[in-house]
Amino acid sequence: ENIVLISGDRHLAEISQLPPSIVGYPLYEITSSGLNSAMGPKGALFNEQNRFRVDDSFFNDNFGAITISNHATSVMLDLNIYNADGDITRSVSVPLHSLSFPPELRPVDIETAQ
């Protein structure tokens, strides 16, 4: 629970989400590349399909960041993709509590279940 996957070295940037029906809660992945290693919109990966992608891929130079903020009612994760100028090009805000199994799918702790 409370997992976000971080990946890179793909020469593109994207944010993907597996739906709760697959792992029990929404599982996000943020992918970015080094600031100078994007392939550009005419690169080999331009037509790569990803049915779990939240928004379009970003093929220019980029970097990613995850911001964690504690609000009065919940903790939020902001998954952001930035261009080389530092502007956000892709963003998803995720409440931390949403990255948990629903009660009926929670693993049972054998030691405390007796």
C-alpha cells in the first residue's frame, strides 16, 4: 500500500495509472528522463501505446518530481512532469489515502487475527 512507482531512462515522460481493479487500489507510475535525453516528438517512441497513461507523453527535455503536502484533512501527492524551463507540463494530484486497499481486500495479519 501507499506505493508510487518511479521510473526513468525512457527518453520521454508520462504518468500512468493502473486501475483499482488490477491491484486493489490505483497504482501510479511517474516516468521521466534526464534533462537532455529526450528524443523529441519525432523520436522512435512517439507512437508507443500505453492504455494506462493518464495524459499524453511528453517527448521534450524533462524532469519529474513528487511533492508531498500535508493538508488538514489529508496528505496529497503531486506527481509532476516539468519541461527544461521548469514549467509543469503534466500533473496528477493523488490523495495518499486512495493508495490503500479497501477493507475487504486488506491482507490479514495472522498474529493479530486470532
